[in-house]
Amino acid sequence: MRPVPRAALALPLLLAACAPPITPRPEASTVAPPADWRTDLPASGAIDRQWWDRFGDPQLAVLVDRARANNSDLAIAAARVAEARAQERVARSLLLPSLSASAPGAESRSLNPFGVATEGFAAQPVFQAAYEVDLFGRNAAQVEAARANAAAVAAAHEAATLSVSAAAASGYIALLALDARRELLQQTLASRGEALRIARDRAEAGYTSQLELRQAEAEYRATEQQVPAIEAAIARQENALSLLAGETPHAIARGAGFGSLTTPAVPAMLPSQLVRRRPDIAQSEYALAATDANLRAARGQFLPQLRLSASAGAVISSALSDPVGIWSVGGSILAPLFQGGRLHGQFDAATAQRDQAAFAYRRTVLTAFREVEDQLAVIDRLGAQEQALVAQRTAVADALRHATNRYRAGYSPYLEQIDAQRALLSVDLALIQMRADRLTAYVALYQALGGGAER
């Protein structure tokens, strides 16, 4: 065998020196978590994998499970995970040799120079093998990029699952709050219907004027027209939850009711722990790792590629007494010399994509910190608002009692009682909405903390 020229051995080293260096990630893209949260709340709870059970409603858990199993967006995200994993298997094939077989054959009839017809048969079955030696890790970098991309898509599926779970939980809480509003309006309508009956009897007996009768009727009608609006909102909410669960619109089963929902404890978690729990942060981290690998693969395009090939087979012909074995072994080195700036453009584009992914990761982490801080502040301030609303309701209820007594004693007009009734209804509706907002804030807090899974 002839010795390989030294120039051929030195060529890969010379070209490797010409490859551009990989610059580090931008320093401005780094982010450090704060030592603690701004809002200091008593935190004694833990996040379970099925955190929605902490609200104490079995029907809520059933709805969340149905949504996680049947939601159309989650089905699409799962299909994307399958696609990314298939692409990873495609990339892994770059590290393995390729094998192929061919068996061309032909039968012919021809006329020789003497005018005699001859028939012949020839075949040449061949097995071929080819392999690219990954001298500088270009193929390995492509495999790593595909693996990181598959992990990022899987993290995106997990983030979508968490989002659907939170949407189902908050939607169910909103549905129960609408039920509570409808029940309150129905009770108010019944009491105002009784007040209208009394006002009508008093007006017919001559004890009151037609003004008080019309005022009582106006308040009754004002409450009556709110009931259909609430019922329409309940129907729309049920339809939305049905769609979220991947089902046709239908009535949603309820549990014990809005008043029976349990307020969970605030989970104990430091900001430094958040990075390991949020699936969207994991997605950004894997995406950044994929761009790092793509950058190394782009640099590998500047370097030589060593390809080996071999084949073995036989020639079978009617002109031969026996088949003749054939084989070949060879290799080639492909080195880029001039590409018109294409390789440098691809490398610069990969560098820019890596920097974009680094800043996207920073933005995702900062957004995660902000979302947790927002929900902690909302929970803290809604607690203070609830105390103020409860105190206001006590005062308004007492004012209604005094207005009713003064009206019955003839010391004040009926309008004072109506104003007090309106104020009490407004406060009761505000209390329902405030409690719904607070429970929804806990749902959003669990979502902001990344759900129950730790990576």
C-alpha cells in the first residue's frame, strides 16, 4: 500500500485553523434570581402534582383530568413531540454507516457479426457501505441539536398541559361564582317580589301612594332583568369549559358549591427554585442548548469531511463459466475552499440565533419572577380587600335594617330602603367576585410556580 502523503494529513489541521472561533454568550443575557420574594406572605404549603385537589371540589378534579386527557391543543402538542423525537432519530442516523444493496440484471438478444442471433444474461449483485468519520464533531453537534430540540418541544407540551389545567380550574371557579351570583339574584328577586306584593296591597288599601308602588315595581324589574343575563353567562362558561375538555357543549357537573371551595395555602418556594420547576423556562433552556449545538455544527462546515466507502459483489453472466467476485474500498476528503461567503453567513446567522435564544431565556426567567410576584401581591391585597368588604357589608346590612324600621314607622320615605337594598346587593355581588378573584389568583400562582413537577 502506498504511504499517504504528509500534505494530505496536514490539510485538516490547516483548515481547522481557518475555522472562525465561537464567541461566548452575551454577558447581558445572564440573569440571577433574587434572594426572596417582594411580597412576604405566610408560606406553608407544598405544590402537589395534582395541585387542583387542594381546592376541595371533586368535580373540579374531574374536569381538569378530562381537559388534560382530551384537549385538542394538547393533542397537537403531543403530536409535535412525536415529530421532534422522530427528527432526533433521523439526526442520529448521521453517526451510523449506511448500507445498501443492488442487484441489476439484464437479459439480451443480439446479432453477432456472422449474422447469428445470440442470447445472454448478466447480473451484478452488490452490497455497498458508506460512513462519514465525524472528525470534528459536526454530525454529533447536529444530533445534540435535535435532542435538545426534542426536549424543548416536550417541555412546551408540559407547559401547555399546565396552562390547560389552570384554565380548567379557573374556568370552573368562575362558573361556580356565576352560580352564586344567580342564586343571590334569585333570592333578591324573591324578597323584592314580596316587597312589591306588600306595596301593591298597601296602595290598594290607600296606605301608600302610587309612587312607592312604582318604585317597588321598578326595583323588582331591575333585579329580574339581571337573571337572564347571568344565565346566559353561565351557558357561555359551560360551553367554554366543554371546548376546553375537547367535548361538545353540555352542562358541567358541579360539586358542593362556590361557598365550599377551599382556599389553599401559599406554597413555600424560593426564587432560585423556580427555575427548576417552570416548564417554559426548561423549554427556553433546551432551545438555547439547541442553538449552541447548531452553532458548533455551522463551524464544522468549515472543516474537512472524511468519507469511507466499500462495496462487494459478484458478476454473473452467461458468458462466464463461474461468477466473478468484485470489491472496492475507498475514501475521500471533502474540504471547502471557496463558497462565496455562504459558510461565513451561515455561521454568523447561527451565532445570532444563539444570542437571540440567550436573551429569550433571560426574558422567560424574568417573566416567571414577575408572574409569581404579581400573584403574591394580588393574593395579599385581595385579603385586605375582603376584610374591608365584609366590614362594609355589616354596615350596609345594618343601614338596611334601620331604613326598613324607619320606613315602617313612617319616619322616612321608601326610597331610603330601596337605596339600602341596592347597596347591599352591590356589596354581596362584589364579595362573590372578590372571592372568585382570590381563588383564581391561587390558580395563577400555582401555574406561575410551575405546577407540581420538579425537573
